[in-house]
Amino acid sequence: MRLRIFLVIMIFIIAIGTIGFMLTEGLSIEDSFYFSIVTVATVGYGDISPVTAAGKLLSIFLIITGVGTFLGVVANATEILLNKQEEKARMEKLQMVIGVFFSEAGTRLLTYFAESDPAVHAISNNLMISNDWTEETFTSAGRQLHDHAFSPDIHSIDLESLRIFLNEKSAVILRLLENPSLLEHESFTDLIRALLHLKDELSFRENLKQLPESDYNHLAGDVKRAYALLSVQWLNYARYLKNYYPYLFSLAMRTNPFNSARSAIVE
């Protein structure tokens, strides 16, 4: 926004200078525009200079107002360029953290949850990521994930195995939270919180095989929350790999949690 404001002001000042030099100095529109530019940019080649009192006053006005505006445009353009480079570096670090998460726990957890979802077939056919996928394909798949009910059957989940797995991976998950890059990725932070909450819920129950149905329903809600957030993050991460790391995307395709025929073996 600041760059746009400075650009508008600079264009307005140059327009005033161009018209003003045409009227006061009798210059052509090309020479007037040229003189306005070199005045604002503080170049001043010396080949053209104002000879009338009005032209000199106009030059003073351009120097006072235009130079600061020109420097503002340069400074803001440079800041935007540096910010873009910094944002790209932050995104690289963030995606690396997300990649570690999926490598260590995310892919296996999502596979576990998807296998317990009796309605997974409603979305699985539309999540067979491949090299042919475009940005539009990913966007369409994201909308379908958003509309999916995510209703895992809590009774088909080995809650004891899930508890053991989450406890084993809790150190890795907690270390991810220490990464400052996550502060800018609220949805992934929500996923980590959901998984840690699920771990705590399971850890506080001594016998996961003998619980009242009301408690199973409560745990089903915690699993559903983690399952939904995990699915969205997986799709977004797959999109990133497709665009920047084809060799990592190849493995993601072969280990797709929503593909019942998944296999890391290349055939």
C-alpha cells in the first residue's frame, strides 16, 4: 500500500512537472518529461536547465517534493523485494518442518485414521494425487475435503496402539512446536495441538477397552478433529511437493494414505 501511494504521488508530481515545463519553458512534451525525471531522480545532466523564473520555481518544487517521493518508491520497492525473499526462506523452513512431521508421524497417523473411516471412499478416489494434477485439481480436492464428514469408527481403532504411537512420537511433535516458523502457520499449529490433546486423552485412561459409550463418543470427536486437520495439511503439503520437490512428491504418491493399494515399491 505504501508503495502504491508513493507511486501515485510521484506520477502526479512528474505530470505537474511535465505540464509545467511545457508552459513555462516552452519545451516539447518529450523534453519536459525528460527534465522532470532527471530533476526528481537528482541526476541533472545539465543539458537542459530552466531559464525562466517560473521554471526555476517549478524545479525547486520538484526537488523538494519529488526527490523524497522518488526515494520512497525506491526504498519501498527494495523492502518488498527483501520481504519476498525472506518470506520464501521462511516458507522453505516451515515446509521442512511439516515434512519432518509427516515423515515421522503424520503419514502413518493419517493412514490409520483413513482406514477407520467407513465413508473414506467418498473422497479417496478424488485424492489419488499424481503428476498430472494442477493447481485447480488440488483446489477442487481441498473443497471436497472441507465438505467431508470425517466420521472414523472409534470401535475399529486400536486405541491402545494409537496411544503407544502418540506417546512415542510426542517428543518429536513437541520439538516441532519449538520452531518459530510455526507461529505463522496457525492451521498446522492447530493440528499439533489436536494430536497432543488426543495423546493426553488416551493417556489418562487406564483401560481403553472398557469405556462407556459416551466416552467412546468423546474420543471419536477428538480423533475426528485430528483426522480432519491432518487430511487438509497432507493435501497442502502434497501440493507444495508437487510444485517444488518432484522426487518427494513421488514418494507421497506411492504412500498415499487414501490409496488402499499404496506401496512405496516402484513398479
